Amino acid sequence: MTLNACAELVERGDPDRFLATMAAPPEAQARLFPLYAFNLEVARAAWASAEPMIAEMRLQFWRDVIEEIGQGGQPQGPEVIAPLAAVIRDCNLPLPLLDAMIEARRWDIYREPFADQAALEDHLQATAGNLMWLSAQALGAGPKAEPVVRDFAFGAGLANWLVAVPELESRGRFPLVDGRPDAVAALARDGVGRIDAARQRRGVVAGSAAPALLAGWRARALLAQAAQDPGRVADGTLVQSEFARRGSLLLRAAAGRW
């Protein structure tokens, strides 16, 4: 898969990350689009069949791909594999984080609720957190940046999760440990607090890695809505106007901030 093909896949399946990445320099795009395309492929694999065994097999395929890349092989399959392998090798990305992203998607296959709030957070960190941290590493973030990136990624992942709650519930899943309004508002406030804390420590994140975090540019606004009016989560009205969505991205991208 060429970089353009990866970008087209992300444009169709993950428009926020697409817009944020298009605001990045070309060299950053070349590293981000394959990672984002991989994330989409893995997410789709878990929902590819109503038969759990088939979905498990599709996820196992991607685990085998990551293992083979780590062994220096050239796995066959979807076109995203070749550019993904190049990014992994060129940037020396840690394979366990990619494997954990795949493993976490097993939650999508079944209908088991999270055991507790910590289990939900672990899920968000394994998916949104690992993806953002891998992306930041690919753009030059050093080890000291990981707590900051993960705080921001938690807020960004939580915002996307709350937006997806009605869809997940319609598919028979239990995305929230406690769906009562007060609990949802408290969860959203936690996300806002982590985003604010991450932004206060932005100095430890290399400027070159900013495009990896820019993908969460509208998370705080969505979480603030949920904190103020948690009913928006249940009724699917946790949204921004297109003007606010694009305008806030342009402002942050122009300032080199996230």
C-alpha cells in the first residue's frame, strides 16, 4: 500500500486523524498514516464477523504479522503491511505495544462488560494510548514524554469513546462501567483534567512529535460538553459544529500546539 492509499483509508475511516495528519509536515505524514491505517485494519478485524471464532482468527492474523515483522520477515496480506513494517523498523517501535493494541480489540468481539473503571482505562490505554505513544515515538518523542502523551491520549481516547457509546450499545456492548449521569460527568471531568495536565507539561514532548498529539485536538471540548451535560453521551449529541471542529484544528496546527 502506498502512502496515498494509507491516507485514503484513514480519510474514509478516521476523519479526525486524517485532518490532523494533513496539517503535519510530509515526513510526519509518512510515519503517521501507516500507523493509523494499521489501527483501522485491526479495529475492523474485530467487527468483521458476528462469529467470534472468525473475528478471533482475523485478530490473530495481525498478531502473526507483527511477530513476523519483528523477526525481519516480509508478511503477506493487506497492503498496509509493507509501509507499517517500514515505519516499525525505521523508528524501532516497540512491538509489544502493537500486539497489545490487537489484543485489546478482543473486547469488541464479545459482550462482556468491563470489570471496573480500571479495566476501562486499561482498554483505552491499550488502544488510544498505545497508538498515540507509538505515533509520538515515530516522530521523535523521548521516554520522558510517555506519561504526558499517555495522559493526553487518555483524554482523547475517552472523548472518542463517549461519542461511540450509543453505537456500541446498539451492538449489544457495555461501554460504560457506570452509565448514570453523575458517573459519566465525573469520567469526563477526569479526561479534561488529564488533558490540562498534559498541556501544562508539553515542554517534555519534542516539538517534532506535536502532529501525533494534534489528532486529539477536539477532545477537551467534547469532554467539557459531557461533563456539563452527560445526557449528550446517551442520546448521541456529543458533537461540535464543523466550523468549530476545523477552526480549532487550524488554530492549533498553526501554533504548533495540541
